[in-house]
Amino acid sequence: GAVVSQHPSWVICKSGTSVKIECRSLDFQATTMFWYRQFPKQSLMLMATSNEGSKATYEQGVEKDKFLINHASLTLSTLTVTSAHPEDSSFYICSAKKVDTIYFGEGSWLTVV
Amino acid sequence: GENVEQHPSTLSVQEGDSAVIKCTYSDSASNYFPWYKQELGKRPQLIIDIRSNVGEKKDQRIAVTLNKTAKHFSLHITETQPEDSAVYFCAGGRYSTLTFGKGTMLLVSP
């Protein structure tokens, strides 16, 4: 299957700082990538759809000024959590579409202290 | 938008038994229904998927059925093994925008 890579796998940051998470499609070009958040023992919640060369589409209730998404190339999308707070601590995971199948990145654990 | 309901939330079976997880969806325009297996702290792994032009699909011990009229689809795992223990998510949608069910924690006891 296709490879989607996320970095970093783990990150701890101080409250009020910003954190950037990268999502890369390693062996294919992805015009569309998706960002999800998953709290412990809960399902994957779609946060936004990242479109190469254009603005991301955010789901209802997701603050676009807090969760900045940039999709500057066909193989890279980034999610920046700005002014992070402890309640932003979660597992963030991206996915990308290759042909007609969705592949997930490894996920990134964010802990805000 | 799409709404996907998944049942049960937990399922315990003995090794060798079959396991069935059921999902319903609300948007009749949805045409893609994948199932993912997720182990703790890891990425969801696609285990099988079905599209709306097919009623059933099988891959070794795993099968998925789709009833478009009733808007429900099910995952069937036969001859379960301890390594099948994980959280399973169904999803539904179109054009790759997926809505996920809440997940089913499957525990297979030896």
C-alpha cells in the first residue's frame, strides 16, 4: 500500500506555544489530505480537508485560526496548533487519498503541559 | 452530512468464534465503506472496503456485506485469533470524505 508519514510521532509543548505537525505522502502525490483528531478511547474526528494550493476546508466547530493548515506541495501538508492549551492534547492523524483508497499516517501524540 | 452508527462498542469472543460488527449510515449518496483496524497508539489500517455497487466482499477470514436499501453494512471475522484483538472502525462517505463510526473494541480470548 501507499506510505503516508507523519512527524513528529510525539511532541510535548508548553501551554501557549505553537506546534507544527507534518504529513507527507512518500510514494505518491496527494492533492487532498485529511486531518483528524482522536481522543483516548474515542473515534477519529475529521478536523479539516487540506487541498493543495488552496485553503483548507474546516469541519464545523474547528477553529481555523487555531489549527492552521498548509498544503504547499503535492506531498506535504502541515497542521500547526497555535497557542496550544492542555485541552488540545490529543492524537492527531492525517490521511491521504491515492487513487480511490485512503491511507493514514502514523499519527502524532501531542501533549500540552 | 453523513452520520455513521456502529455497534457494539465492545465485543468479546473466544478464539475460533466469529465476530460481527454492524454499522448504519444516513446519506444514501455515500458510496464507499471501508473498515479499519487500529491498535493502541497506532494508525488505522485498512482491512477491507466495499463500494456501493457491490453487495459482499471477502478476503480470507474477513468479509463485509452492504445493504444499500437498509443503509447498513457489516464486518464479519471468522475463526478469530488473539491477534485480531483491536479497535475496529467502520466509515462511510463519498469522494473520500469519510465519517467514522465510534469504534468497536474486539477482544479475542485464547
